[in-house]
Amino acid sequence: MVSRSRLVPLIVASPLFLQNLDTSVMATALPSIADSLQVPPLHLNLAITSYLLSLAVFIPISGWLADRFGAKRVFCLAIALFSLGSALCGVANSLPELVIFRILQGMGGAMMVPVGRLILLRAVPPSEIVSAMVWFTVPPVIGRMVGPLVGGAIVSMASWRWIFLINIPFGVVAVLLAMVFVEDTHEAATPVPFDTQGFLLLAFGLSALLGALEIAGKALAPGWVSWLATGLGSLALWRYYVHSRRQAHPIIDLSILRFQTYRANVMGGTPLRIAIGASPFLLPLMLQLGFGLSPLTSGALTVATAIGALGTRAVMKRAIHGFGFRQLILGATVLTSVSYMSYGLFNPTTSHLLMFCVMILGGLVNSLGMIALTTLGFSDVPKPHMSHATTLSAMAQQLSLSLGVVLGASLVSAASWWHGGDMVHLHAEDFSPAFFVIGLMTLLSLLSFWRLDPKEGAGLR
């Protein structure tokens, strides 16, 4: 019989499987979707960032909903909403329609991922948390692994619309498994009032900041519009910070950032997660538009990063016992930086086998660092604050991924302009600077990770 420390993580991580399958399949199909909808390929990053932005905006309500109505119930309803959004994306006939339906998808994803992690952290004892977190990564890694291949096969043999429609049966299975095997966590004894003002401040602030980046990256409006949106967004987030300190029950309690390991996970890990968001967006575009490879060949190559991440399960425990959390996180971050910069050295004549092997190593070191960082990050958070911790962590993660996609598209656009291109017909040399920049940016996370105590997480090893 499968132990609870394995079964629960696998089930509650099923939404991450759906998300990663959806994202990796779509990344492979971007050129085909752009051709079908008659829009420039880089403009399709709107379909990715709208989804990620929807996640960041609606994630704050997930913790309150789980405490108010029960985590299991919210978890199942969220998967159903995600599946409905997927079905609608499959029938979209224009970029605006696709963006709207992706926002609906994001509303479901915003609740199912942090609530799933909340169920896991409440159900598994501390002594089994490392093992549980490793198993928690298996479904999303499988999603990333099969996604590029599935996306390439679908685009090559059928309509791109099936990349969304295939989410529906997976969603049904995920709901059935959760209903049968997952026990509901406790609801709040006395439901706290919903922090409407806090939610609106967060939603406006995050939307304005990412909107400003989109406007600046595509020159969709005069420069002052972007600067105005940036200022208003920053002001709204500052107002939320002030509001949360005065509110008895803020939608996200920022006081949990006082725990150093949690702060390192959320704030210190931001540069690293921005790079993680940019890479899956850039790789398929570079291989297909820059190198002229087919969607299927591109998918077969990029699956290497997921294979490397899946290999983490075999070495994770030994790596933690051998190096400790701090050294492992520091080393993995440096190696992740090197791997991203190495992608920028790829060119149309580079051996496919060499690219595949480099991406396997990149996926392995990236996954090692992120699992260690996430596990350590929640280790000091008290149980009563866990819903706030999972919500804030998920919001920061999705915001970082959104920034990564926007940054990646902006860097490629800038390089294309510098090389005299039109930002529509992209070439191999337009992608290299982007990978070097995001590789260097990951090193900024070391400033936070270096401050961790070498003894941190000793009780989890």
C-alpha cells in the first residue's frame, strides 16, 4: 500500500501537473497559435502573462476560502474552474478571447495550487516533509516532461486547440482522486471577515505593475503611461502594506516574513523564479523561430529539462544530508545561473545531443535548489499561519513567473531591434542576450541565501 506521505503529495500536486502540462504544451505551440490567430509570436506572451497575472491576483483569496469553506471543497471546485477555462480556450478565435479565457483558467489555478500545498503541509508530519515535498514535485515534473512532446505532436498532427481540450479529462480524474483519498482540513472555527480593501489594493497593484511592463516591452503606449502605471501599482502595494499592519485579519499577513527561512524562500528566491519563468517561454521560440526546428523536434529537446528535474527524486535526500540546506541552495543557484547562460551559447549548428544533455543538467540543478528552498522555507512557519504562508508564497511565485515571461519577451524584442530586425521575424542571435541576462540575474538570489544559518533545517534532514 502506498504510504500517506506519498499518496497525498501526488494527489494534491495533480493541479501542478495540469498547470505545467498546459504551460509547456502552449509554449511549444506558440508559433502555430500565432499563425492561426494572425498575431506576432511575441504578442502571444499576453496569453501567458494574463494567466500568470490572474493567478497572482486571485491567489490571495485562496487561503481565506480554504479556512472558510474547507480546503478539500475549494480544491475540487478550483480544478473544475480550471478545466472549464481550458475548454473555452480551446474554442477561442482571437487573441483577446484567448486572453480572457486564460484569465478564467488562472482564477481556478489561483486556488487549486496553494490550497493543495496547504492540504499537504497540514496532513504530513515534519519528519516526513522532505520525502513528501520530493513526491509533490513528481506530477508537475511529469507534466513538464510530456508537455513539449504532446504539444509538438498535437501541432504537427492536429489543431492547436487540442492543447487546451486535453486538460479536461485530466481535471476530471484529479477531482475524483481528491474526493476519494484526501481528507478535508479543518475550517476556521469563527470565520474571519473577508478583507475586501486589502484584496482590491493587491489586485490593482499587481495588475498595474505587470501592465506597465507589458506596455513598455511592446511600446503599446507613450512612455509616460508605463511610468504612471508603475507608480500607481507601487503606491497600491505600499498602501496594502500599511493597511495589513492595521488590519486585524488582513487577506495576507505580511508579518510571517519575520521568519528568516520563509523570507529567503519568498523574497530571496524571486530573481531565481523570474529566470524560471523566462526560460520555458524562450527555449521553444528559439528552437523553432531561431533555429528553424519543427514543433515536435523542439518539444523532444526541451523535455530534457523535465527529465533532469525528475532525476531530483533519486538524489535529493543524499544531497541534503551531504551538503545541508544552505550549501545545497547556494551551489544549485550558481549552477542554475551557469546553465541558463549556456543556453545562450546554443546556435543552429549545435549538436542536438549536446543541447539535450546541457538542458538535463540545467533541469536537475534547478529542481534541487527549488525543492530545498521550498522545504526549508516552510519549516519555521507555525501551523496557524500556514494558510497565509502558502498563499503569499504562491502569489510571489506566480508574480515572479509573470515577470519572467514579460522580461524574456522584452529582451528578445530589444535584441531584435538592436540587430535591425522588426521584432516579428526573429533570428537565432536575438535570443542569446536574453539567456545571458536571466542567467546573471539568478545570482542576485545569493545575496539572501548567503545569510542563512548553515544549521537551518537540521531537524528536517
